[in-house]
Amino acid sequence: MSTARRIARAHWAGIAAEFGMLTSSEVDRRVGAKSPPAGCLAGNRQILGVVTRAGRVLYPGFQFDEDTGQVLPVIGQVALIGLKGGWRDRALLQWFCMSNVHLGGARPVDRMGDPEKVVTAARRDLGRS
């Protein structure tokens, strides 16, 4: 296995350990019956998912409000910026979990309480010029 592949696996293992990786049914339970199912949320760019080597789609837990279980609106805003910039979900999820110069070195995932700053950072990093 290449060094790059080992680093990528370690990165995803870290995200899974820190935030949890939810299945579609776990997302559906979290957001509740009044919300569209996970596949629809992802298809409408409201949440981001990662396809595993086994072909399953998993959703990092940081995309949901801890108290209500609802999707954080900033996820969809960043997803749309990324989509227009040609970014895939896997890269966007990594972007959320990496140090960001536009956020003073903080990770976007750690600044979800200030969505305007996260969206501004996304426009700078992910938008096409």
C-alpha cells in the first residue's frame, strides 16, 4: 500500500473516530420522519456522503445539530459552493476537517457556530475564480 493511501485511510479513520460515520438509516432516525431520507438530502446537496470501498454511503456526524439532530444549514451552503467549483463530497468533507488559513488556522468543522465565516472561507477556497 502506498504512503498516500495509508495517509488517506488514517485521515478517514480520524474523521470516523472523532465524529462518527452514520449509515443512511442512522441519518434518517437522527433527522426524523418529517425530513427527507438521507439519499434525498445528499442528492439535494444538503448533506455530504462518502462512498466506501464496499459501495456503502456513510455520512459524517458533524453535519447534524447535536441537540436537535437536524442538518446544519451551513453544510448545504458549502456543498453548493463546492459543487459549482467542481469539488466532490469526499474532498469537501476533508476540507471541513483540515486547518484553514481563512479561519485563523481553525478547522471549518470547529467553526460551525459561525456559519458566515465558514461560508466565506468556502467561497475563497472552493469557488472557481
